[in-house]
Amino acid sequence: MKTRNLLAFDLGASNGRSMLARFDGERMTLTEMHRFENPMIEQDGAHHWDAAFLLAQLKQGFRACNAATNGRIDCFGIDTWGVDFGLLDESGALIENPRCYRDATDEEMLAAWQIASKREIFERTGIAAMNFNTIYQLVRRVRAEDQSLKRAKTLLLMPDLLGYLLTGEKKSEYTNGTTTNLYSAAQQSWDFELIEKLGIPKEIFTPIDRAGTLRGRLTKKIADELGVSQIAFAAVGTHDTASAVAAIPGEGSFAFCSSGTWSLFGIETETPLLGESIYQANFSNEGTVQGGFRPLKNIMGQWIMQECRREWAEQGMCYSWKDIDSFTAQAKPFAAIIDPDDAPFFSAGNMCGKIVRYCERTGQTPPETPGEFARCVYESLALKYRWALEWLEKMKGERIDTLNITGGGIGNTLLCQMTADVLDRRVIAGPVEGSAMGNALMQAMALGEIQDIAEARYVVRCSVEPCVYEPNHTKAWEDAYARLLNYMEK
């Protein structure tokens, strides 16, 4: 076959990138074309995403990729974070910038449970109760009699919104649809009974398609503006975690961790896990590119350190990630431990102060230096991964042999080794641009070049040499894990 040039747009909640994937039928190589920060903006007392800015960044990616391929781009696809959405009016115009999930909706979540209980919503959707999910964002708008919602004729999740702005196609892809808490795991469609029950207008929801299918083409207007052809547009695993998991080179009994701003830690199953244990542990059943499910735990990932680093920079201490890794390696192990998912760590601002207050509340000596803060955060993350792995083994009913980590977090080799040590399991790290590679693999599937997920993962194994971390488990990790469990019970 001729080499396919595939353009993968992979947008995270902190930054985005345009990646050119070249696929020759057996191997895939990725080249970064354009990278950009993705800052939240404040409007009317709430955090939003700047849709015009994001669209402009995608256009830069098209131009760069077009130049690199001499105008021969075969397809493009878009993946982003989950839950956030834009609303379109009757003319198809975006009513306002999409709101950001960082503005939590605790009050609305409790109000929703008065109409449909927490347990009922879980049994319907298989998704954990989290105060930023689409369902509660929409309940907030319903309760506020929000004018934008009243005007809306269409709701599109972020990757589908950006795709619409480029192609005019209004569809919702399955993997991101499952993150909303409004998708019926049993019916495999929007849960319109739940949607109506909560007073959300059901007509704003669009048809659902699947990863690995063609959705449309770049509009002529956009193509002419950019000086490119009307490139084919594929539905990929539009939830970045689904794309990242598609690119895991795992075989046998493995768990995955998509490591970035969040750490998404889980396994793959054909059917959702809806039992009492997964409900009590607040795990979610998100969708896979192959149409199954990913029972997983949302764990606060690099976010805590990103916020600490931002705070230090504001104080005039501008550290690179390499600097922070060096400080971490020199700090005393297990001096302080936090539960990364403790509620205050979710929101932005004064993150170091929140860590100090957690330590004081749990009777620990708080960290003081950047290295001590970083050591505390990374060891705590590794310990929380063990907690998640133990729950997954209970749910699966068998031992999980390896952990596959993908995403930007694998650049932190110290955290990867900590994870292997505390889990007492081999950790396989790679590919680093897992979401972009999974995105491109689904484009290749849409073009008929890859048949199924097994073949896609074979391509990954042919294309990427992962880094393997062997465990060095010690009693110190056992003692630290017992401390974490004790703090989580308080």
C-alpha cells in the first residue's frame, strides 16, 4: 500500500498538538507539526474554553501538515478531554464559548439525585458520580433557566464541536458520549428517559457514530482558506483516553494508565461492570474504540504538580520539569503522603497550601521545599495507583500481570519506577503520544487500512519500543500504602 498521511489533533485540558502520522501498512511514525498551550479563560465569573483560539490552532496544524506532505493529507481526526460541550443555535452558530469542567457543580449534583438517585444514574450509565460531568453541568443550566440552553438546538462535545466547525457535520462519537453520564450502557444510545426526567431538552442531542468510521470532509470554504484539499474527516476515539488506550501495545492480562493532567486507570471489558463494588469505589465504565467498555478510576494526575509549578513561577521560581525531577530524586522518601483525590485538590489555586493543610489535618509534617512537595505528590500518585489496581483485580476476579502507561506522564521516569515498585508489577511505558497514535490508528481503520483493534495494537508493537520498569518492592512501600489507606478512611 502507499503510505498514508494522517493528521491527528490531540487536545488536552492543558495543551494541544497536531501530529502527522505516516502509516506504511505495518509501521506508524509520528511527527509533531504544531503544539500550543490551552489556557482556560474567565468570562462572566466562570471558566471557559476559547473556541476561536482552538480553531485557529487547528488551522495552523493543517497548514504545517500540508506543507510537510506536499498537499497529500489523506484524513484527519480530533480527540479531546471529556464532558465539556458547546451549544449551537438555530443557524448553527456557537452561542457562547464552552464552559470548563473545573467549575464544579456539587449543588446541582445533589439536586439531580433528588430526581434520579445516585445509584439509579450509575446503573443506567455506568459512570461514576463526579461533580463536573456533563449531566450536572446541564442540570446547573436547567436550574438557572439558562438562556443559552433555551436557545440551543444542538449540543456537541468538544471534539465533535471542533469537527463541526471544520466540516459542518453534527454527530457525537461513542467514546466521548459515554463520559457525559447521559448515555445508556444497556440501550447503547442516549438515555432520553433520564434526560427528560432531569428537564434537559432531548432534541439537542445528535446521532452517535463510532470510532473508525468516516464522518465527512473539510468544508470547501475552510479548505480554500487553508489552501488544502477537502480532506476526509474520521470519527476516532474522540475521548483522548479512549484513543490512548487504543494505542497500548498490551497483551494478556493488563491494566492501563493514561497519564496526563488526569490519570485514567482501568481495564477493558466487553460489557460494563455495574456491581456493588465498582459503585462503592466510584469507578466509571467509559467506552472503548471497539465498542466495549473501560472500567476505570479517574485519579488526579499531573494536575497537582502543574498547579504547584505554576504557583512557584508566580513567586519568581521558574523550574523546568527536569529541575523538579532532580529535586524529587534528592528528597527524603515517604516524608508525607496525600490522597490525590481529596476534594480540595480538584480546584485551581494555592495548591501548595492545600497540600500543607492536608498534612496538618492528618498529623504529618508538611513539605517545605519544591523537592519535598514533588516527592509527596508523586509517591502519593503511585500509591493511589495501587489502590486502583487492587480494586480492578477484585472486579475482574483475576490477577493483573502488567501495567501499561501511556501519555505525557511517562516522561517522568521516577514516577514510572515508583509505580512498578509499589505495584510489584512490571510497568510498560509507551507510546508517549498515545492519544495521537490511537487517533491515527482509527483514521487508518476508517480508510480500510486496519481491520480491528488487535491489528491496531500489532502496528503499535511494530512501531514503538516501550520502556520497561521492573519492580523493586520493599516494606517501606507497604508501610506507606497502609498510611494512605488510613488517611483515606478519615
